[in-house]
Amino acid sequence: WYTFDKYYSMTDVTSVYAAAIILHPSRRKHYIRQNWDSIYHQSAFDAVENLWKIEYKDKATVNVSTICASNDPDVFDEFARDLDVTASTITSDEYEAFANDTSFGISTTALEWWLEERQRKLYPSLQKMAIDILSIPAMSSEPERVFSGARRTISWDRARLGAANIERTECLKSWLRSNITSGLGII
């Protein structure tokens, strides 16, 4: 039990574990209230809320569909947009709206659910947080494999590549290998 307790107690130190639970549409805060000891509830909620406020809440989001649109919206498009009722128009805090909403089952993984266009429209900043957190592998074996594979990418002939380009290349290779981008029209 010592080893189990050692690693289990590490979940109290980081807000990412609680954030992954809260950002799962089938779990949210309700899961923590139902399955965690009550002494841990408030600290978990506070840690995730602090992560949200410091790293994501007030960060500008880029609307890709607006940038890519070739034509100006017509009167009908503007009227339809005015009729849309989204979570961001109902409440000013995406995190609170999502975390306190009713949980529901999904037929995909939580990450795939957050990658859907609908979530980008409803929760533009929270989607970024969810993708960042839910993309973290549960075990370190995959990142270790990626790093060792990077040595094959960076031959001595390519040693002058910058860190950003190497990171991009390795991310693309990993995404292609795992089919995470299939059906999204990204690659």
C-alpha cells in the first residue's frame, strides 16, 4: 500500500488530475462530490478554478471560421448569429457554466468530444484548457517513445533545426500515428 499511497497522494499536489475529471462531460464536479472524500472537494475545485483563471480564462481565442471565411456574412447570417443562445451568452464564466452543468454520457472519448466544433463555439477558452489537459497521457511511456524517436528525426545533418520545429515535427508524427486528426480536415 505504501507505493499506491505515494502515487495516489501526488494527485492532491496537482490540479490537472481534478481538472481532467471536471472537464469530462460525463463526470464534472458531480463525480468528485459523489466519489471523493468530502475533505478533498473544495481544494480540488479551488485548484482547478485557479488553473482556469490564471492560464485560460482571459486569454484571447482565435475564431478560425471567421479568419477562413471568404465572403462577408449576409443579413441572414447576422440574424441567425443573433438568435444563437450559447453558454457564453448566458454566463460570463465558461468554466463555472460547464463544471456545474448536468453530466451526460458521450459516445466518444472526452478529448474527441472537446475537439468537436460545437464545443469550440460554446466554450472557446475552456475548450483550449480541456484539450491541453486531456491530451496529457496517463502514463509516461508514450512521451518517452516520442523523445527517443526524435533522435532519429534529428540526424547530425538536421542538428541546426530549432526546438520549435522539432516539437512541431514530433507532434505531427504522433498525431498521424494515433489518428487523432482523422476526420477533422486538419492533416
